[in-house]
Amino acid sequence: MLSCETCGSKEFSETFLDEIFQVEGRPVLVERIPAKVCVQRGEATFSRETTERIRQMLHGEHQPIRSINVDVYAFQAS
């Protein structure tokens, strides 16, 4: 049975998440990734199959469905 890596909880909700990955130094958004999220801590977990499909998408011959511009800010402590 799945348990949270952070708190050990076994309670999860199933949802879809958007994640940004860094591929060769550039951000790539993957939308609607199926995930299980710990109800206690909010930590997301992806199945091995999902992780492998994402890897194939990002490093294979798949083409993005669209491109977007992203504003970039550098956090500076005051």
C-alpha cells in the first residue's frame, strides 16, 4: 500500500496536476498528470507508469501541443 514519503500517511486523493520540468535548461510544462496527493501534507506521487510516460514525452519524439511565453523573475532577498 502506498504511504507518504514525508509523513507516512496512507490517505491520498486522486487528482490531475500540472508540473514544470527542466529539460536541457528550459522549462517544459506537462498538464493533467494523474497523481495521488497525500491528504495530510499535499505531497504528490506519480506512478512508475506515469513517470515513464512523462520521460518518453519529454525525451522522445513527441511534439508539444502548444507553446507559451513565461515571465521569469529572480527572487532577491531584501
